[in-house]
Amino acid sequence: MRGWLAEHIDDELLFDTPDEALSIASRLATDAEFYRVQAKRAYASTVDLAPDQVAARYLEAPR
């Protein structure tokens, strides 16, 4: 995975094959602790991507 999106996806959620994707989805659905940790990581890595915050950074960039 390339670009800015890669920094927002935990390595434990990356996959190369459909079987790996199914395994991750199954684990998210059945392992409450894994789900909790991944949800917390996802929130923390994207909380500052709210539209108003992104727009403000974009408008500040040229200055």
C-alpha cells in the first residue's frame, strides 16, 4: 500500500490474498480484544482527518 493511506492502516490489517482478508475479517468479528485494539488504533490515526481540520491545513499550506 502506498501513499498517505498506508500510514492509517495497522500492519495487522494488511493482506495480500483473499484468504488473508477473510482471516482478518473473521478475527475482527470473533476476537473482541483484537477488535477493540484495532478500533482504538484506527480512531487515533484518523481523528485529525475531519473535513474542517483537513481544509484548515490545506489553506495554511501556501502561507
